[in-house]
Amino acid sequence: MAKASPRPHRAALTRMLRATGLAHVPEEAPLVELLRSLADELDNGGGSRPRIEYRNALRDARAVLNSTVRSPVRKAPDVSEPEMDEKPDPEPKPNDLAAFKQRKGISA
């Protein structure tokens, strides 16, 4: 049987941060640090106030994660792919006399 972690809140938070990648989002660094600080406080015997603050910070983290999951990820346009409205010029057939005349400006 596995031994219980002496810091269960910090261990659980670390697993969540690794699984979600939230620790690697620069914009959310203050929230991540707040969560870590509150988890440490709870592991050191914090009272009801740190628990409430921790729970609220976890809600904020979940809201951030839910907003990033639901927002559409925009792919950068690939210059090699034509846009949907653009149609590539069809390749002329090697033996197409009419296309040859048109390209060379020959009439008749």
C-alpha cells in the first residue's frame, strides 16, 4: 500500500497542474502561485479561511481551463494551401491547342 503524502494538497495540485498544463501558461502565473501557496498553507494545518480561499482559487483555475478548452483554436494560415475562395489555375493539358493559342495571344 502506498504511503500517504505528507503534503496531500500540494501533491494533488501538482498533479492537476501537470495534467492540465496550467503551470506553463504565463498569464496564469499569479493564480498558480496563489494555489501553491494556499495548498502549502492547508498542508501545514491551515484553518477554514485558507480552505475557502483555496476552493475559490480552484474555481478560478477551473474557469480558466474551461474557457481555454471551449475557445476555438485558430490555425495559422498555411501559405502553401489556397484559400477556400481562391481556385488554383488549372494546369493546361500538354496537347491543348486552344489553351496554347490563348497563352501566346494567337487568334484564328
